[in-house]
Amino acid sequence: MQSVFASILTTAKGTSIIIENIFENRYRYVNELRKMGAKITVEGKICIVKGTRKIYGAKINAEDLRGGASLVIAGLNAKGITELTGVEYILRGYENLDKKLNSLGANIVLSNK
């Protein structure tokens, strides 16, 4: 859940620190969050998230299952439209995620499903 929490922390008040002690390259989603206006830096195993008032829709790409899920959360939280590619990673691990989130009020459209 580390990547999902990082997405949520992008708009939280203050500065948050995440430490990854198990897997390398777990922060691949960070560059995509930066495209949305997130203030995140990575220094080795440490990810520093400085909360901002808003993040904005952008064209972003999921590279893995969990990072992709975090980008979906970020897109739901963003102002404007987020266009996410690489959804095949997300759909592999989260069955009917678009339908489930749409039933809660999201507006997710999958193309080329």
C-alpha cells in the first residue's frame, strides 16, 4: 500500500517520509506523480512527499500493478482529466476496478479494454 499512500500524501498537509527497506525500484510511480504537480523527491530508500493543495490531470503511464493503482488514486484526486496508459497492469490485479470506482461516483473510461 506504500504507493497508494504516497498518492494520498501528495495533497496532505505537511511533509511525509516513506522508507522502502525491501524492494528496489519501488518508487517508479514517482515521476508520473511529479507530472501531476506532486512535490516528491527520492533519495535512495527514502521518499519525501511535500503536500500541495492540488495535483492536476496529466498523461501518465503505469509500469506495474501497485504503482498503477496509486496513479488511479492520484487521478481521482486530481483537478482535470488524467489519461493513464499501462492499465493492463492494474486490471491484472484489480478485477473490474473501473466499474467499482464508477459505482462510487468516479468517471473512469477504459478504451481498448
